[in-house]
Amino acid sequence: MALKTPQDTLTLDPVAMNVVNRVAAGSQLGGELRFDGGLLVQGDLSGLLHVNGNLIVWTGGVVRGRIRVTGDLYLFGRLGSPDAGPNATTLECQGMAYVANSGISTGTLMARRLQLYEGADLQGPFKTLKLGDKLPVLHDVHTGKS
């Protein structure tokens, strides 16, 4: 007798989610960057990042560095580098973090809530944020560079 479970479905509507920014596949973008509105990452994005909205890391997309997201995170690609430690990439998500079956996180992921889908690969640490948590402002975080 086979046990069947209902399949979770994650539906994204970029227009309704106000995803107005995009890093296209094959693109590499890095530095101290701010995005107003949602962001879709299909390429490689790294640095000190602030997303004022939802962040979607698509399959094949990579995000590295210090990231703050005021909305939700949808991880279909990679958070962090496979050859770096969990502290090399830190993502703070003020909303819900969804990690799909293709999503891989080797960085530190902090979010109010977490939804893992079957096959999701959460290798780095995860911390649940509480309403009263006071995290350092991104530019106050020491990156280890002089």
C-alpha cells in the first residue's frame, strides 16, 4: 500500500508581488545595492544588498553576501557559495522564507517563518526572527575586510 501525500504548489505572480527589478541569467552584479520593489535573480548577485520587497532567487540564480529582504524570500536557486562557510552569506528576511525542492542554502538564513518543500537543501544555519529582534544594520555588519 502506497502512502500518498498532497503535493505543495508554490505559485508566483510577479505583477501582484511588485517584482520590478531583475538580474538576468548570465549577468553578474555586485556591490552595495538597493532595490525598491521585488527582485528576480536569475544570474549572480553579490554584495551588501537591500531588497525593499520580495526576493525570488530563480533556478540557476545565486545570491551571496549580506542581504536584507523586507518581504518574502523564494529560493529556487542558491543562497551562498558552496566553498564558503555559513557566515560568508547572511540573509535576513522580514517575511516568510520558502525553500523549493531545487533551493540550496549554504549561508545563514534568518526569517520570521520558514517553509521547506520536499527536496530543499538547507545546509547552513537557520534562525527564526521574533518581532522584537534587533539585528545590526547592514552597513554596521563587519565583513572581515580591512
